[in-house]
Amino acid sequence: MKIIRQNKDIKKLLEKKYKFSFIPTMGGLHKGHEFLIKEAKRRKNRTMVSIFVNPKQFNSKTDFKSYPRNLKKDIKILKRLKVDYLYIPSYRAIFSFKIKNKIYLDSFSSKLCGKFRPGHFKGVVNVVNRFLELISPKYLYLGNKDFQQLILLKKHIKKNKIPTTIVSCNTIRMRNLLPYSTRNNNLSKKSIKLASKVFNLIRKEKKLIKRKKVTRINFLKLRKKLSYIGIKKIDYIKAINLSTLKYAKKHNERFNIFSAFYLNDVRLIDNF
Ligand code: PAF
């Protein structure tokens, strides 16, 4: 695996006219990332992973600082997976050039996380757009756990006619239903147990909505249950229709339940 830190080396590499499957990450690699990489390796393109903790998508300096980082371990994982290129840019390398595309933020950005993390999606679309302008990958691999991010990036790519195809990959979960996430590293054992309870309750709720043929979906009872088991701060629990991206009201819509809640200072999100 070749490690690239400078844009001039990216430019040199592009002269070879390889087709790239690109997996952008902020490091702290886990089984979810591994799945994205394994999926990317199924195509015969060169694989490129980036590790860049993008300050522009964090809402506070403390959150940015406490984001789990472990470059040594990440490099070991990427070598084991036989990734071709690892790109570790500096802040300057990413943010010092003028972009060609116009950052497009679809109105879906004002729902869910967008309501609670002002500027977050703008930061995500900005940084991924920069990666796309630098690398021009044929495929971009993203996980469904960050569904809102994935949709907003799809819309930005379409609007700007960027010749990159997004490949969306399933969420990978532990046996206790907790989705793999870099932020899990900041959870205590007790919090992991509690998070697992939350996700099990949400999964049950979805089954209940379907079984009882609910025609006005609401989560009042679920919120009470979550508060009872010790969840003090919930940003949102919402059913979203996966085709229209509007709030789902009825059992027979194709929807997922999206949630964001805190365990101590750690914010977790999921949807299923
Ligand atoms: O999902 C992430 O880890 C980040 O939002 C991404 C896509 C790498 C952009 O910084």
C-alpha cells in the first residue's frame, strides 16, 4: 500500500489514468469501513482510502478534539485489506484550492441531523466535493448508517454532473445490534449495553408499526420507554419515507426509523 500525503503525488498518480474506487474516512477504522473496502475490492479498480478528520463538519472544537484517532492501527487494517493507496492530506492540501463545482445542499439537509448540527452537512459536502475534484474516482463508497449524508452527496453529484457513482453499502452491526461507529470507542461498557437496548427498542417499534398497521406514526411511547431506561437527551426519532424523504405517516410506506441520541457526551445515530 502506498501512502500519499501531497496533492502533487495525487496528480502524478492520476497521469496513470487508473480508475479509482474511493472510500473517504475520518480514520478510527472499524468493521463498517472494512465492509466498504471489501465491497470496493470486488471491482477491479484501484482502491483509495482517505483519512482526514474534517474540522469543518464538527459543531464544536471539543467534539473535533475528542474524535477517536489511531493512525497506526488504521494503517495496519488497510495493509491487511490490501488497499492500493492511502491518502492522508493536510488541512492545507484539502482547503487551499479553489473548487470548480458549486456546493449544492438539498432541502433534505434541513431535516434530522441538519436541525441539530448547523453547518455539518455543508462541511461534509464541501470536503467530499474537494476529494472528488482532486481524485475523480469512478466509484465512491459510503455507508447507509449515514443515510442523510449519502443522499445529500448523491444530490450534489447529480446537480453538478460529477462523473462519480455512489455505491451505498449496508450498515454493519455487532451482535447486540449496535452499528459499528468510530464514536463507539468513546463509550463505556455500560453505555454500549444501554445503546444496544435503545436500538432493540427501536427495531421492535418498527415491527409494531407494521404489525398494528399504524396510520399515524408517532414515537411518544417509545420516547417514554427510552427516558425510562436512562436516555436523557434525544435529538430526534423520526420515520422517514425512503423514496420521498418526507416524514412517513403510515405503516405501509417504505420507511426507516432514524434516531440520534446522547449517551453521556457521545452522540449516536442510526436508522433501520
Ligand atoms: O462519514 C464520514 O466519515 C465523513 O463524513 C466523510 C464522508 C469521510 C467526510 O469527511
